[in-house]
Amino acid sequence: MLYKFRCALARFMYGRNGADQLNRALIWGYLILWGVELIFALLKVQVMVSLLNVLIYALLILVLFRTFSRNLPKRRAENQKWVNWWQARKNAVAGAKARHADTAHKYFTCKTCKTICRVPVGKGKIEITCPKCGGKIIAKT
């Protein structure tokens, strides 16, 4: 009985988007909003509960729409944009953590091209030349 149900579900989902990284993130957002809504419901703040309810249902409809969508190229493009955005945020946090842990160097950001330049600590007041654009930074290390 369970095998037949599983096969029927697999046939139904054939050619549909299913769950991808963006859908998982949307589900996590749904769960977080649901928890916040429960807290506001316990505090009896009805305006926030109503607003969060609308957001929760909109998120649920979006998740279901994306899951059962047959427009695979568009859903894959949406997912790829999400993955690129999320990966950039993760890399930025990891880089900031690594720069903070590095006590032997001081980091400066070029004002023109936003490149991060690394200089040894204890060199005094120096002029740093950006390797990417050639901009000058005068700073104390």
C-alpha cells in the first residue's frame, strides 16, 4: 500500500520543481515567522498577529507554488540567484571572521574599488597602493 502511494507521488511530481535550496530557506522563514506569531499571540498583540498571519500564508502559497511549478528553467534561475546571494553572505562572514582572528596583519579597504588590502602590523604610518586599481591609502598599522 505504501509503495503504491510512493510511486503515485513520484509520478505526480515528475516534471515539477520539488524542493530546492530556496524552498528550504522559505520554509525556514515560514517556521520562524510562525514562532514569532505564536509569541505575539501569547502577548495578545492582535495587530502583529494579523500582519504575521498574512505574511505566513503568503509564504506558504509561494512555497507550494514553487514546489509544484512545471516552469523548471524559471525556478532554477530563481534558485541560482538565491544560492549566489547566500554564498556571498556566507563568504563575507567567513572572511570577516578570518580577518578578525589574524593579529599579525591589519586590513584596509580601498575607497575606489573596495578591495581589501593586507599589511603587516607595526610598520607605522605608511602609504598603501591598491594592487587592483592603484589607489593610494595612507594609514597607520
